[in-house]
Amino acid sequence: MLHREDVEKFLDCRLKQQGIEIPMDIPRDALVEAFCQYVEDDRYEWLKDNFKSFFGDGEIDWEWIRRARLQSR
């Protein structure tokens, strides 16, 4: 679940950079909630796609995973 305050800060920054103004009849919290729902709805599909890419055709590079684990310590 996304942290709404972080999303609000992110949106404020990006909207300002893009020169996008929120219409007066749309409350900021409604925009933040709609964006969060959009991202959360898409997250499962994103995870499935990345699962396919990461594990590919079953030829998993376990050594690469071990090295990545050691590097993160």
C-alpha cells in the first residue's frame, strides 16, 4: 500500500514541473487517492511481468542471486 503523504509530495513536485494545475473542483486528496488506486491496480500486472522477466524460461541464475544478496549486506 502506498503512503499517501509521500504520493502527495511526489505529485506536487511533478505537477509543478509539468506546469499542470489541478482544477478547482477536484480536491487534492481526491487526486492523490485516484492516483494511488491507479498505481495499486497496475502493481499486480507489473509484478507478473517482472516475474516472467526475472525467472524467464526456468533457467534461473542462482549464482547471480547469491552475489546480489552478498552485495546488499
